[in-house]
Amino acid sequence: MATSFEVVHNCGHTVTHDLTNRSADRRAGFARWLAGRDCTDCWKAARDADTQSREEWLAAKRAAEQEAAAAWAKQFDMPQLEGPEKALDWGERSRHQLMTSAYAALVVEGSWDEADWAELEEKARSITRAGWWIDQREAEGSDLLELLDAAGEGDRGTENPFR
């Protein structure tokens, strides 16, 4: 019974596969299945290219999110965040996403008016530790007021007028 199969792969390459590790009744079917796939080298090249394009896409997405977060922070007079350099951009994006989510939940879909929102914005301005915003990144926008009230003194900025 044959244990080696010469397979012409989907990519056009011909590879001899040793299928002795498969039971005899499954070898031919597996060889047919292999023929419908790219060879290992082509599959790895495609995977590596896909990883690179995914990384490029993610970098572009992060850059766009960062740009939106910075523009939003400037427009609404949000203070610079404090913390390790590598956490600042992430914290800024997290703050922007949570504040946007909170506005949608509390004002657009909820019963808050602009005065209520302005009060929440002031509380948010007092939280300048990037890590605090990162820690809250998965929170529901409707929970933001409670989260802001629970923030500790270490989360509030050095230039905080509410100290």
C-alpha cells in the first residue's frame, strides 16, 4: 500500500508527502485534501504576509484613533495625561473611547442634559493618570460617573484644583 503521495498543490507546486503516520484508509483522502491547499512554503509565505498586513492595518487604525483622541482632547480642553511614556497614547485613546461611550449612553440615549454632562466632564478632567483610563477601557459608558467618583487621589493630576 502506498505511503508516499505526490501532490500537486493549489499553488501549482508538486510535493511528495510521506503519509505513513496516517492510517491506510485515510491516506488517499488526505492527499486529495492537500491538493486543494497551498504547499507548506506558500502557506507560510501567505501567513507571514497576512501578519504583516494585519500589523500595518492595526498601526494605521491606532494612528487614526490617536489622532481623533488628540483632536477631541484639544477641543474639549482635556488635560495632558501623566504616566509612563508608553501608556500616554493608550490612556488618551481609552479616555476618548470611554467619554464618547458615556456621552452616547447618558446624553444621547439617556436623560442627561448638557449641564449634567458638563459636570461629568469636569470630574473627568481631574483624572490625569493614564493608567486609570486604561484600567477602565472596557467599562460601560453609563458607569463613568460612578467610576470617576471612585477614583483615588493618586489618579488625580498634580495640577488638580479639586485636591
